[in-house]
Amino acid sequence: MSRIGKKPIPLPSGVKIQIGEQLEVTGPKGKLTVPIPAGISVEQGNGKLEIKRASDEHAALHGLTRALAANAVHGVSSGFVRELDIVGIGYRADVKGKVATFTLGYSHPIEVLLPDGIDLRIDKQTHLVLSGHDRQLLGQVAANIRALRKPDPYKNKGVRYTGEALRKKVGKTGAGAK
């Protein structure tokens, strides 16, 4: 039995569930849909959501469906946050509406259009706080922003996740051996 799949999902107040071909989760932050694969069933009762499977052939999808449903419930009720830091002299970010502009040491500024449902707040030009209700989309936008200038292994300059552990490489030393 899947340990993750058999855990019930508590439903906070304000979250509405509609079960059909897909699981539709609606809450104060927005609306998300979760696909329900064949062999998996969803039951709602006394403030909890339970994911059940027909047979052991669907074990892998059991845990996956439960995790996706739990992320959807958490997203529409309280949302998700991803934080990034920009490290480097002259590196900074600015946001106007849905367009984020990054100055990352290239000859031109880079503009990123933020998708609907993702908000960006910038503290002190170098600390970015991304928030949204869709965990997958939020992670993808954060990864795309990090990919604009990945942390350099020698100086650790670039865009990184807050708290990300980086390995710093040792540079060249003196003249070559004879």
C-alpha cells in the first residue's frame, strides 16, 4: 500500500471540491484541476479527501494523484512561495506589472513576462519572492529565472535559490609546474 497515497487530505474551510473526469479544486487563491487516472477514485467525506486505487497495478499513480491533489488544496487555500537571491556587483532586478527586468552582467537587460497566477515581489533589488497557487508553474518560473544566470562555480555570482548550498571551486594557482 502506498504510504503517501493512503493519507487523507484535510480540506480547509473555503475550499470546494468537484469530482468528475478531473478533480476541480476551488479556493480563495484560485482554481486548479488535477487529472484522475484510470483505476484511481476520489472520495470526499467529513472534511477530508481520500484517494483510493482499484488494484496494486495502480500503486505508482496512487501516490502521485494524492500528492497532486494535496498540492492543489494547499495552493488554493494558502499558496506557495519560492525565494531567490541575486548575487554579484551590479546585478539587480526590477518589476513593473507583469514584466520583470533583470540586469545580470550581460550587454542588455533581460525581460521576463510573468504568467497569470504568479506574483513577483523584489526586496532591495536582489531578493526575489515569487508566489502563486500552482506549485508546478511556480517552480518552473523560478527555475527559468535561475537559468538566466546560474551561480558561477568560481565566484558564486548569479541567481540562486535562497538557502541553496553551493560548492565553490578553487581557481588556478601561480605558474605551471616544471
